[in-house]
Amino acid sequence: MSIILFWSPFHGQGQTSNLHAFALCANFIYGKSVLMMQTQFEKNNLESPFVGRNVDKKNNADNPLFQDIGLDMAVTFSNLNKLTRNILESCCISFRDASLLLMPGTEIKNRESFKRDIGNAVGRMIRKADECVDMVVIDANSGDDELSFRLMPLADMIVVNLSQRRYVLDKFFLDYGDYFINKPVFYLFGNYDDNSSYNIFNCRRKYKKYLNRTNSGVIPYSTKYLDAQNESRLIDFMQDGMNRYELNGAKKYLWMMKNRLQERKYILDETEYFFHMVKLSMENMLEMLKMNRPETVGVNMHEYA
């Protein structure tokens, strides 16, 4: 069982989109039971690609979808020491026989109330949820967010989401590079463009103090993936694509790469490339989880209560 925290140095790095691809690949291909959740107070798109809308604190009274479920309810049950697997499922929107759970974000409208009631207790809830599923995948707030950094010691892996913009990379490694150097961290480039001069291979060379083949990966830009998110049919798109890839994608991709390198005639299909690289990045992340899972003994739970 693992806790994976997704974080970005800046907003708009494709973090939530990357999390969706990771969680669905883990569930569809590797059979992991996955809980997706967020600890952001506002401006997040975790729910809409699955159910057609996000938590709207102004209008949720008129929408039964998010009533009596979500992060706030889960923290309440955790505080009462009643967060069992069944209770956890009742706080979530479930898919695929409850092996894939989506926990909507907070409906608290006041930021100070959120920090007091949720921020100070969510760590305990996450630990209890970790006992119920294979993976707890957290969409944390970006930047120098107090709660995000307070939750990082609980994580078995921190996924740092980056773009191929030089300013973002230089700024991140200048400000945070040494902080993460001894952490169980995986660097993930979202909306990736292999044709950029800042492709993964060049980035590994330029920032070799931090990046290597085992701790970094990419999720390429895909028009069809973007459309599936916008049209709230993400599960069907990912399930169909992953199934097709598992049947014939790996062998086909190797053949395409051989053609590309030897004859330079074949242009990779964008969607096939997307699924291949999601799978490859997922394999690297799972391998890192095996190697870098920290000892839970000695973690002071009262610190995160």
C-alpha cells in the first residue's frame, strides 16, 4: 500500500491531468485499487473529467452528486476513528466495482476553517485510507503551500510535475532542487513534446545532478486525451486505449521505433505514443516505489493530526 503525492512548483504544469493518467493506468493495467483525492482549497479539476463537474461551493446545494461525501466527510469519520473500507467508499464516487475511488474535494467555503478543520487532520485520514486501498493518490496544492509540504513526509513517493519551459526548470531546480535530492521523488513532464529541444534526454543531461533515467518520465500531449477530459469520458478513453495497448501496442511500438530509426519514414501516432509513454513512466514509478518506500515506523502521527 502506497501514498503518492502529486505536486508542482507552479500552477498549470498539467499536474491533475498527469495524476489522472497515473491512477487509471495503475487501476486498469496493474489491477491496483486506487483512491484519488485532493487537498486543494479551490481551483482544481479533479472531478470533472470523470463526472462532468467539479465541486462548486456556491451551487452544491442544488447538486446531489457531492452531498454527504468527499474530503470533509472522510476527515470527520477519521477523527471519530470510524474510517473503515466501507465508510471510505461511502465518502467517494466509485467506479469499477469500487477498485477506483474518487473523493471530491472540500466544500468548506472559508480558507481559515479549511486549514483548521481539514488541514490539521487530513494526514491522519490519509494514513487510515492507506490501509484500505493499494494506492492513495493525492493532488496537492502547488508552490510553497504549507499543507502540501507538511504531507510530503507521509508520501512513499512525491511526483514533481514539470513542463519543458526553461524558466520553470531553472527556477525549480534553483529553489527546490537540493530540497528534493534525498526525497523519494519522481520528476514527471506533462503535455510532453518529444520534438522540443528540452526533451527528456536533453533535460537529463542539462540537469543531471537531479534527473536520471530511473527517476524521471513523461506523459505526452494527446489531443484525444484532452478531448476525453473535456467531455468527461476519461475512464472509457483510458480503459479502451490501455486494453488495446496491452493486446498489441508494445510489439507494434518497437516495430515503429525500429522503422523510425532505420528508415526515418514512420511518424509515430500521437495516441499510441501517449499510451506507450504513460505505461513506461508507470513502470518506472512502480519500480521506484519498491525501492524507496520509507519506513513508517517512527512517524509521529500526532504531528499530522
